[in-house]
Amino acid sequence: MKTQNDLGRDDIGRLVLRIALPSMLAQFVSVFYSIVDRMYIGHIPGDGVLALAGVGVCGPVVTMVGSVAFWIAVGGSPMMSMRMGEGRRDEAGRILFTCTVMLAAASVLLMAVVLPLREPMLRLFGASDATYPSADAYFTTYIAGTLFALMATGLNQFIIAQGFAATGMKLVILGAVLNIVLDPVFIFLLGWGVRGAAAATVISQMASALGALWFLVRGQAAIPLRKEAFQTRIMRRVLLMGFAPFSIIAIDNVMIIALNAVLQRYGGPAQGDALITCATIAQSFMLVVTMPLGGISGGTQTILAYNYGAMRMDRVREAQRRIIGLCLLYTTAMFVLARAAGPLFVRLFTTDAEQAALSVWAIGVCTLAVIPLGVQYELVDGFTALGQVRLSFALSFWRKLVYFVALFALPAWLGAKAAFYAEPISDVLGPVVSIAVHRVMMGKVLLRRLEREHG
């Protein structure tokens, strides 16, 4: 079955665009309907600001649940692409089936573990007495749809890894359109409030998950989903390969949790909830930056992995150069957009003049050094695509370490608002080290692969 893109023979420049742009747009659409959720919630009559803060507290936990799908998908999809490049299609099929079973099992385990612990978790992550009811209502409803969340995210990655980036984009758009249509119905017409926003998200994820299953099962995919023997050796390899990317996302969520906690502590009763609302809006803009950026660098992993498996190191190098250029182009555009359209973006969430002014300032601070972030994302995802998880984890961990040091040190000296400067500091020091490591290690990684092949 012919794929939409020939990963081994198509022109690299056009191939990168055909894979990266649909992946980027899919993530942009995904962010858009997340923002629409928060936009509607922020305008709930009477308690929109507190409701928005409550949903902001849920954000890290919700993302943590989704990161489990990323763990399995990013652990398994580059392996599948490598086996396709090596011509081992049967092994690629076993990887797909094993990972699908892992996604289903993980969803059941997550619900069993997280639901009983939701109140202490949400309190720990920054929920106050005023914001906890909204946080609990949103989170309880959302977590009930964990199976659909994991399947939609995980299987989509395996579709993209086979060269069907446009199909992956269409599945995300399907869920996004459904979510945008259902949000006002559930939140306002039926009067469900934040619970309605979560219900709309669950239904949209169910639609995307069923679409992904249908595509993989009915035989259009290059590697269709068929019943195979569950392979524990594949499971172990997937968990090992995907652990570093999962850890990166997990630490990202701890960063948000820590930011909320620091803002609540140093902001005090007078400013704490307002600063968390401000952070929720700023983080929403950062999602517009980071998720489509991750779509570019993560979606194109399949090009690197396939050609690495096929021993085409010239194509690996050229593809990475093209991807880095595209990432930098995107982050430059986001830097300009943050300054040109920041006030318009904030107005989507709140009409409170003081809250809006603070949020515009926070967006400006958080995006001060966003341009080099494009290099950071591609180098980390590039090493992951080649199976170099130790390098990718170390580079990402370094950036997070810088963030945490700045986050806890700056507010102690300069007050609560200084916490927002942790982002640009880490966005400078992270890429500097990543570029240095890449220059030293990339040639060695490719050479070792060639030496192993030729014995």
C-alpha cells in the first residue's frame, strides 16, 4: 500500500514540508480548541476568573495523563519507522499492535490510580478553596475519558509515522471542530459550566480515537493494525525508548505546578489567584508556541528514523537542517505575534482591565527568548528519533534544571512576578548547551550506526 509520502526517496525539502506542516497544523488546531475551552470558561457569568484559575490548576494533571500516550507513541513510532526503513514490515506490525494494547491498559490503570487521589493532587498543584470546585468538576469529567485521550493521541502518532501526516491532521481537526461546536452548548445552553467544557473535550477525543482506529484497521495504512501476539520484549523497548520524552513532558508539568505554587506562595491571599489566572493565560499562549513547534520537530522524527534505519545518513543530515530552519522560522513568527497580538489574545479570556494588563506583560516576558527554543526542540527530538534517548533526556533535563533554579531563586529576591522570567532564562541556556552537544555527538552517532551495520 502506497503511503502519502515516500520517506526513503522523496526530495527531502518537499518531504519535510509535507510531513511538518500537517503535523504543525494538527497541533495548532489542538491548541486552538484547548484555548476555546478556556475562553468560554473565562466568560462564565459571575465566576469566570475563578473558574479559569481552577481549570489552569488542572492543566498539568491533564497533560500528565496525555503524556503517557506520548510515552508509548514516541517510544514505539520511531521503532516502527526504523523497521519500515529496514524492510521488516512484520516486525513493524507487531510494534503497532503491542503499543495499541499498552495504550488501552495504561488508560485503565491511570483512571484507577488518579481518581481517588484527585483532591490532594489538585490542592497540591495550587487549588485554593475558591478554585477547587471548578478544578474538581473539570478534572473528574475529563479523567473519565482517559481511554479516548490516550488512543487519540497515541494512534495518531503511529499514523503520522507511516507517512500519513495529512490523515493525522484531519483526525485532529475532526475532534477540534466537534469540541468547538459542543462547548457553548454544554457550558451555556445546558448550564454545565466547566463540567460541560470537559465533557465536550471527551466527546471530541472519542471521535478522533475512533477515526484513528478505523483508518488503521480497515487496511489503508502501510502498516495496518492487526491482531498479533503481544510482545513483552517490544513493550520493554518501547518503555525504554519513550521514557526520556515522557520524562520531559512530566517535568514540563512539574514546572507549571511549581509556577502555580510559587505564585500562590509569594502572591499571597491578595494576588495569588489573580497571578495563577495570569499564568494560565500566558501558558495558553505558550501552548500556541510549543505544541505546533513540537508538531514540526516530533512529526518529522519519522523522516530521521526511517532514513537512519535505511542507512541514508546524508538524508538524515539534510532533513535535520531543513527541520531546524522551519522551527526557527516558526518561533520567530511567534516572537513577533506575541508583541503584535498579545492584547488581542488576552481579550479572549478576560475583560478585566487589570487582569488583562498583567497577562499581556506575562506573555511578553515568557516569549523574550522563544526564538532559540526552535533549535532546542529539534535537537532533542532529533536525538530521540535516532534512539539516542540518553542524550535527548540530558539536554532537556538541563533546560528544566535552569528553569527550576530561576523559578525558586528570583521570586525570593524580587517578588512573585519575577517567577515569569524563569522561562526566557531557560530558553537561552538550554539551546546553547544543546547546540554544543549536537556538534560534538551527531557525527559520532551516525558513524557508530554505519559501523554496526558493516560489522
